[in-house]
Amino acid sequence: MTVTKGLEGIVATTSSVSSIIDGVLTYRGYDIDDLAENASYEEVVYLLWNGKLPNREELNGLLKDLSDNASIPQQVVDLLRSFPKEANSMAALRSAVSALALFDAEAHAFDIDTNKRIAIRLQAKLPTIVAAFARVRQGLEPIAPKAGAKVAENFLYMLTGKEPDAVAIEALDKALVLHADHELNASTFAARVTVATLSDMYSGVTSAIGALRGPLHGGANEAVMAMLEDIGSMDNVEAYVQDKLDKKEKIMGFGHRVYKNGDPRAKHLQKMSRELGKLTGDMKWYEMSIQIEDIVTGQKGLKPNVDFYSASVYTALEIPRDLFTPIFAISRVSGWTAHILEQYENNRLIRPRAEYVGPTDQKVVPIDQRK
């Protein structure tokens, strides 16, 4: 057997959901640049689940389904209230999504139509869970989803109780499009491994959320913002970054295993970061990010990934730092469920092997003779 650390370079399955070929990311064959500029998040959700972009009637049907399923059971709200106020937001989301299965009579069905309905429920309810947790931990009442509102608008409304600005809605919607899927990333692989045992979709998404939480995956954007806050001002950027580089320490938000010439999603988030900075009258985080990019790319040749500028985008939207990764999950659940549906269609248990490197020829000795 040949061992590849981290399964790097290993092709583990076939998929028609998304691709990364020669540095180009596509969803169902559509270039991410085209989708980011010309499609809404809901159109992308439909595309990922159905293999084609919706017509007007199909999109309206999906929007109605998402709106009709956005509320969460009161028992789940009560569960969120029971969590410590300082609880990790991804741990709270993971636990709440797992609990949702208990209130879905169809949770353990495996036909395609039922699982598409479950996918709709998960996509509809994740924004409500995240917004509700953000409010109850502040001692505030959760805000019910607004009927007919799209995902980005509804989330910002439920989070703040205020009607969001059109530019803010557009920025979050585009961020959701950019994060929706990314081939066989760690969380998607975790979801597929789980459901390959013929476990249910809720279990697959719960596994995916657990994988996304880590700072080497979805948690990287939180780490980027923590770095920016640690630097504090433009005056400190050069010395801070140079010290990191001299010590050969990792600078979060740069480089990506599958992209050699830069993450194609980063440029869209950089543009949004600039536009939101102008809108709010605070260009600090954007300008600091640009300076960090200039230094890191200039000295190391590393380019920013999707996490780098999403940090300043979400901060400009006045979203708390520890909600950055849950927002990633709100978007990526569309891709996770698309891959889960695909796994169910042509399932085989995912069971790789490991090369054993431990001791051999061991013999059991009586317990009183053991050291």
C-alpha cells in the first residue's frame, strides 16, 4: 500500500457537483466567476441540487419552500437557551442540527424525494438557528424569519431585527454563492463518509459541521480577523507580518492545497470588502488586508484564499467574529446536501486502509509481571 499523508492527490470518488480543474472552480460546469456575478444564492442552491439553473417558476417554488421551512421547533430554541452564553457557536450549531432530526418524522427515509425535502429544511433552518443563538446568548428574543425573504436578507434581519441595506444583502448573498461548494473538501468528505454507512442526512451534515469548525478549514476566517485585531492598525502591519515570516509561522488566509495560482473566489471578496468599507466609511480592515497581501505575496508568493477577505467583509456587516464559520455552514449546507444526495444515488461504503507502523510480535504476559 502507498501512503499519502492527508490523502493529498488521492482521487476518492467521482462527482458531478463541482470541480477544480487548472485552478478554475465550477459548480455543475458553471464558472464561479459567472455565478458570482450573475446568479443569486438560491439559484446556486437549485443548481447544486438539480444539476441545472432554475427557470422563474422553479426558483419561485424553491424560494417558497425555503420560506415555509425556515422556522425551527420551540424545543430547539429552548435547547439553544440552555447552552452556556460563552459556548462555541459552531458547537452550538452542530448540537442544534443534530437535535433537528428528532423533530423530523422523515429523518430516516432514504428515497430521493424525501431527502430533497430534508435538504430544503436544513438549508432553510440553519440561518434561523445561527441568528437565534446569536440573540439568546445576549439575552434577546429570537426574531422569527420574515416570510418571502431570501436567505441573505432573512439572516441579517433575524440577526439584528433591522431591515438590512441592499448593499449588505448583495454582499452576503455573493459570499454565500462563493462558499456554497468546493469539491471534496474536508467537511464534504466527512459528510459523504457518514452517509456512506446509510446513516441519515442530518448525521451527515452534523459530521460536516464538526469538520468545518477547525481552523484549517472553515475556522480560518475567524483566525484572519483575530490576526487583524491583534495587529490593530496600519502602522503595525509590516512589523507584525515580517516577524511572522521570519519565524516561519503560518499567516492565516493564505495558500490553498488545490490552487497553485490563487483562489479564484478571493478577488470577489476583496472587491466586496472595498465596497463595504466605502459604504460604512471605515476602510481600516480592507487597507490592512491589502498591505498584508502585498507583503506575503511579495515575499512568499502565496496568494489569499477565500477566508482572507471574507473576514473583513463580515466585520463590515457588523457580524460577530465567532459567527463567521457558522455563516460558512449556512452556505456550504447546500453543497453538503448535494453531495449527500449524490452519495445515496450510487453508494459504496467508504472504508480506506491504514499502513500499520506500530510494534509487532507482542505477547501477553501475566498482569503481575508487567512493568
